[in-house]
Amino acid sequence: MTRETNRYFKFDWITIVLFLMLTGFGWMNILSASHMGDTIDYTDFSQPYGKQLLFICLTVGLIVIILSLESKFYERFSSVIYIISMLSMLGLFVFGKNVNGATAWYGIGGMTIQPSEFAKAATALAIAKHLSDLHTDLKLFKDQIKAFIIIAIPAVLILLQNDTGSAIVYVAFIFVFYRENLPKAYLVFGVLLTLITLSSLKFGDIATSIVVVISILTYHFTRRKKPAILKTLLALIACVILSFGVDFLYDNILQIHQKDRISLWLRLEKDPLKLQEMQRDILYNLYESEKAISSGGLTGKGYLQGTRTTGKFVPEQHTDYIFSTVGEEWGFAGTVFVVVAFVLLLLRILHLAELQKLQFSRVYGYSVAAILFFHFLINIGMVMGLIPTIGIPLPFFSYGGSGLWGFTILLFIFIKLDSNRINEW
């Protein structure tokens, strides 16, 4: 009887403790960034900290449900879960609620639900199912196409909702594919695509094309085993077309606020008056965030004592810019704690993924790590001004019920899959 009871508690408690630490510390900072006045009413559900506390309490029930289901359930019904998730996002175009220019939420009473947050776990399950199929081989072009279609569908639906930040996250699955033997050519192509795009915007299409042509020809003639001439010519043509096509895509595809953010990041704007105007508008949040972080010093100003946080200098600080609250009130020590906690969580997930006996569980574990890593990297990079501003939350930390539940589902499905390995052992 004791043995039967103990098996239900054989979960990776290191991962669970890291989750609890991040969620709890995140709520403390949401409280600091959103409370008004001297008194704090924890049951005031009109305030973000009150709502988030309710979301956290409901998360406990969600975790119990996830861990109660059989591990095989997630593999067996992965396709059904994926289809339901995609249909829920399609429904937004009919029943969706527009918030801040994005039609990405369902309004249910006084709450809003964002389906794209749950689509990450659904897509991870679908990818794990596809790649673990005995007939799937990522070295084959047809299987590569199927894998890319699985991640393209939610990404396109999210783009159509005008939520570019959430769509970018699906690039993270490339690392999962690479782990499962996707040819290196795709990774090389992705790096070249990024470099050529940035170079064309910064230095111009002609200069970039010249550098690309010289580089490719040098590579061709210096290799002992020279690539086929046809492949070299196709690479040259593709790269030159891309170099000259970047400006067209930049001018005609991106929205004004997106172009402004990229322009400021790459320092493309030369007009000083226009630059000052853009900085006051586009970079206001970033500048205030950087000031808040730098003012914290080594140990911070103290919990609930951050003057820039309590003064509401950073708009919507409890959401995407929550990391600035950590910097001001907890200082460099607090920011290091958060970064280390996330790094430990990511390393733990990757370690557990490699221990999995089933390919489905391993692929899903890598998907979880990739998604969390992208959110972590982009959010903190954005808050510190290292990358352009993109509306993307910090997992388990930023305010939002859909985000918290979506990341919780994503993580705890893997914890359940991993428990199957532990119990069998």
C-alpha cells in the first residue's frame, strides 16, 4: 500500500521548487508594481496583484488535473488537443475581443482568455507526436515540410491577430528540430538570413550584396571538396535577391511602430528631430525601465520601496517590464537570482529530456525548454535594451492568467511525462 501511494509523489521536485520560486517571487513583484496607496487588500480582485493571486490559486487545481491524467493521454490525444487549440484561435476572428490593437482574447465575464498562450503546449505535443512517429525522419524533405507546417499554422494565426511577439516564439522549435537530426543547412540558412537582413537594413543592399558574393565565392574556391557550381550559383542568386528584397519587405510588410523600433535599435534614423520624437514615444518605456534597473544598485532600494516603481514611471510595469521592478527593489543581487533560477530551470528540463526513454517525452521536453528560453531571452533582452521592444511576457513572472496557466500546462505536462520514467525505474 505504501509503495502504491509513494509512486504518486515521484515527480521531479527540483523542477517544481524552481517553478514555485519563480511564480511566488513574480507575484511579489507584481504586487509591488501594481499596488496603490499604503494599504494592500489581497482580496481586491480589481487590482492586478489580487487577480494574479487568484490565478495562482486556480493554478494549483490545474496542476492536480495535469498530474492526475495518465502520461499516455498526452501522446494519444496530442493531435486532438492541437486541432482544438487551432480552432480556438480561429474563433477569435469571429468572437475575439480587441485589446491594445490585437484581437487575441475571448471576453468571458470580467475576464479575458488568450488562446495563443495555450497553443504553445498544444504545438509542442503535436511536434512531439510527429517526430516520435516511427515513419518520421527529419532528413526527409516531406517530413521536414510536415514539421514546419505544424509550427507555421499557429504562428500565422497569431500574426493575423496582430500579435507579432507571440508568433516569433515559434522559431524556438528550430532548436528542437536540430536536436532531432534536422540537416545543419537549415540552421546555417537561418543564421545567414538574419545576418543578411540586418546588414541590408544597416549598410544597404548594394554593400551587403558585394560582401555576400565575395564570401560565397571565397568559400567555394577555398574548399578542398568544392561544392557543386550549381549550388553555389543558386546560393549567390538567393542571397542577392534577399539583400535587395529586405527594403521592400521592411517598407511594405512591417507596421509603423515595428519599423520605428527596429530603426531605433539599429540606429537607422538620421534626422535628429525625428529621432528625438521617436525616443520620447517608442523608447519611453525602455528608458524608464533602464533607469529603474540602474537605480537599484547592488542590493536594491528594498521591497515596496522602489520610487520609480511606486511612482508608476514605467507604464504596465507588472506585465512585460516586470524585470525592471526586480532591478530597482532587489538590485543586481535580485536580477542575478532571477536569471540563475531560470537558467537552472532550463538546464534541469534539458537534463531530464535527455534521460527520457521515449522519444515523444524527449522531444516534448526540448520543446518546453526552447519555448521558455525564447521568452526568457527576449523579455530580459528587451527590458535591458539589447533587442527591439517586443510584447512578450517573462514566464511564471509577468502578470496574466492566460500566460501563467499556459506556461504551467506546458511545464507540468513534461513533469508528468518524466514521472512515468521515474515510476517505471
